Amino acid sequence: MQIPFFQRGVRINLTSRDIKFETLNDMWYRKFLGGKGLGALLLFNNLGVSVDPLSSENVLIFLTGPLTGSSFPSASRGVVVTKSPLTGTFLDSNIGGNFGKALKSTGLDYLIIEGKAERPTWLLISDNGIFFKDAQAIWGKSTSETELALKKEIAQRGVEVAAIGPGGEQQVYFASIACGQRMFGRGGAGAVMGSKNLKGLALLGQSELPWFKSEAFLIEAKKAREKLQSNQSTKKGGTFPQYGTSFTTAVTNSMGVLPTRNWQEGVFEKADSIQAEEFFKKKGRSKTCYQCPIACSMIMKPESEIDSESAMRRPEYETIYAFGPNCGISDVDTITKANHLCEEYGLDTISCGVVISYLMECQQRGIISDVFLNPLPEFGDADSLFATIKYIMENGKTDNPLAKGVKRLSEAVGQGTERFAMCVKGLELPGYDPRGMKGMALLYATADRGGCHVRGSTLRAELLMNPKDRFMYDGKAALAAGMQPIYAMMDSYSGCLFSAFALTIDDYAAALSALFEENITTQDLIDAGKRIWNLTRYFNCREGFSRKDDMLPARLFEDPVPFGPTKGQVVDRTRFEAMKDEYYKILGWDVKTGAPIIDLEEYTI
Ligand code: SF4
């Protein structure tokens, strides 16, 4: 079956094995751009209310953005959208590497996966057709083993495989999907894939992408590349190419906002031993995403493994925080191995690290519970860290709440431990303590997929540019309300967030104008971001979320940071609620309920 270009999406039903190609009116691309935005629109229109995320009724949508697959630099991310089993909210998660380009090269902008396969299945998606394949022989295999097995079976150049590991098969609520050592990490899309008995997708596209070859577009792509190559942070030898996000540990530790031992402290006494340089010393080679000159990723030594599918990758800052200071670990190799285990099992590292740090604090406090494993892991102990990661992976389908995230786990344990279950709406928190950066408190509380650092981030605004203001509340509502739609916009046109160190929205507007041969302004893009942010909020409200759920763990309101540059700080409840009032007003949402006031027609396909 040939997939013509004008049919931009496909709906694959795993139950009935029906395959239907479909086209969306161009208007929807103008309004929602692609990626996250288009995924939100499709999810909203294809999912009933209160659907169990792990039932066959949930849908899993893979998408590309309008620039994906082009020579425009750092703009080829792929996106998955679904309803999250971890939070019950809207979920979008994006991935670098080659996934997006590979999907686009099949001639498709998106895949909607519906239903549930009768037995373990993988899908071959190529421009020669879509084929259902038996996955019995690879069920139980790690993500890299699966990738290798499918590539071997297809035996053609250019194939990319996105797969779940045992964590997804077991439906661990924070299971991820891997592709070429990159992850759709947060929120449990891997569990949704596992619940559908879908082990993997192999993408084999060889379609030409002629619309990316116009002269005007190529000029914009070249200009953007030159900007990236001359910016301090993104040029060769700059911060990102050398250290990726691992440089952040030094910043957060020096400001006292590096969550340590399950957020009991904000400074890690052994932070020097896990600084960016320590990881850099073990460099094997750099790795990059499709058409990105930054190359912020790094494969670690040993030499013998550098080019294998299962070589160890340098962990991102969030993973360094989650398995490092947060678990009292000060050893580069331990953090790297914990990251690697999660990638092979297919688990989100932030969630996994925070579940384990919660257990470690229970151990520290002598809290005993039937729902725990025995013995409990201890702060600073590598062996118990590794053993717990494995135990979580194995217990997804059991009644043990360990694999269902820290919110459910703490509710099962009780004994007041909910106050130090470090999550928002069930999504475990990333590595920036909002007691020392009040804008982050509001961003975590209101992010559409739960506590998240990439739905707006005040790292630059509060820590790097304006550190004197970081304990203040004034102006932070406007900062958050302005930032979130911009991040939604970037996740929709498939731009990498790190490119924002060198590129502006104007650069993207110029590229999209050249691509679509019409005038697309910066304001058009920001308006699309607002539309998308309203829609994901509306989706969550339709699922029963409201203002009361825009809430932080009690520890952040009640336990002052004990020492360091953030000493004595909490998030003040009254000021926090006042920030929320202002934030809802700015976005035009109902202040009492936090619900957006929208014209549904604008969102109904
Ligand atoms: S900056 Fe890093 S994550 Fe972003 S596109 Fe480039 S290599 Fe990928």
C-alpha cells in the first residue's frame, strides 16, 4: 500500500487491524502548528472523558512538527501525546535523535494508535505500507535488544525503532519509550504502549521531502545554523556541546536549590564529585540529533562499547539530580549506571529517582509499611539503588504501588509521608527547588502534565539573570503565564529548547513563512501557543482537575531549607495562592476554578 503525501496521518487500530489514512484541513496546522499542538487537538477530539489510560480506549499519538526532517537546525523533535496513567492528565513528551525525521520520511505527519493487540505486536511503518508483526520473540527484551533485533530483521539502512522495555510491558506508570538512546521519558507513554501489547514501531521511510528545498527556506535554515554556531552556549566548544545539561549541577548547588536527600536540603556536600567535568572526563564521543550542530549528547567510555546500541549515555542534569544528590549518591559511575538501567528497562529517570528517594527517607525515618520491599534502600547506597530500580521494573503489574509513582505509593503508606512525596498531580518533580525560585513554584503547580521543568522554566530568569529577585513573588505570575504558551509553541513546531539560547521566535517565524510561502508572524506563533495552552488546560479540567490541584507537596510550604544560600526559605501559602489568582487572570481563566474560558468550536474537528 502506497502512502501518498497528501494523506498526512494514519489511524492504526490494533484490535481490528484496520488502517485508515486521513487528511487534516490546513487550517488546523495553522492554528496548532504540529507536534504537541496538533496532538492535543487530536487527543481532545478522539478520546472520551474519564477513559482509563491503560485501557484499549486510550489512544497513543506520535507526531512530527512542521520543521521536522528539514535542514533547519535543532528542530526535528518527535512528540507522543496520550492520557497519562501517572497523572490522569494530558501528556505530551518529546524526543530528539532521528525519530521525528524517520516518521516524516514515511510521508506521515502523525500516527494515531487505537485499541489493543491480541498478542505482543510490533509495527513496520514504511512508505511501502504498514504491517503488523508478531513480537512474541522480543517480548521481555530490553530497549536496545529490541532495537537491534528489529533492525536486524528489517536489514535495511535508515530504519529507526521506537520500543518499550520490560518497564512498559509491565505497565510501570512512569514507563518510557526509547529510540536510538533517546527517550519519550515523562508521564508513562511507555505504559500506554505496553497496555496495547505494542512492543515497538519500526520506521522505514525513504520519501523525498521536496517542500524543504525552496531557496527561501534554505536561506533561513542557513542563517539559523550560523547563529547557533556563533553563540557562546551553542557553538563548538560552548557549554552545551561540551557538557550538555550536566553543567546545571554547579548552578543549582551554588544557589542552594539542588534537591538533596529527597528535598530535605538544597546543597549537596559532595557536589564537586558529580560536576560536569567529572562526566566529561569519561567522554567516548559526542552524539547529536538530526540536523543539530550543537551535539549536546555524549556517549561514555569504555571504548569497546562506544558504538554499540547499549553503550552508556551521559545522564542529563535531571537524572544526575534524581539519582545523585536526591538519593545521596556522589559517584559518576553509579549515576550513569542507574540512568542506563532505566533506559534499558524503559523507565523515566526523574520519576524513578524520586520514588526511590522517598523510600530512602522512609528508611531514614524508620517508617515501616507492608507495601515496601524489604530491606528499604538507603541514602548513598548504590547497590540498594540498583536493586530498587530492578524491583520497580518487575512490579508494574502487581499490586505493589512502587511502580505506580510516588503519589499513589505515599497514599498507600500513609503515616504522614504524603508531605514528602515530591510530585505535582502525580508527576515527580525535576531538580529545581522552588523554595529558592518562586516562579518555579507556580510553573510546577500549573504545568499541564504535572510538575515539570520544561513547561516554562525560570532557570535563566531567576538563577542566571536576576538572582536577587528569586525569593520574590511579584512579577512571577506574568513570567509563568508568558512562558508556558511559548514553550507549548516550541514543542509544536518541533524546536529543541536548547536552541533558544541562540535563536528567537522571529527566526522560526521567518523559517515557517518561507516554508509555507505565506506571512507567519511571531505574534501568530505566540497566539498558537496560547491556543494550545488553553486546550491542554481545558482537557485537564474536563477530566476533573481544577484550581485545587495546582498544588505543591506540603514539604515546600512547611519545611524551611535548612542551610546554604536558600536557608530559611519556604513557599508561602498565601503568596502562592495570590500568584495563582494573578496567573489565572492574566490567562483569562476562571479564578475560582482555574478553568479556561474557550470557544469550543475553535477546538472541534
Ligand atoms: S541541542 Fe541537543 S537535544 Fe537539542 S536537538 Fe541538539 S543534540 Fe538534540
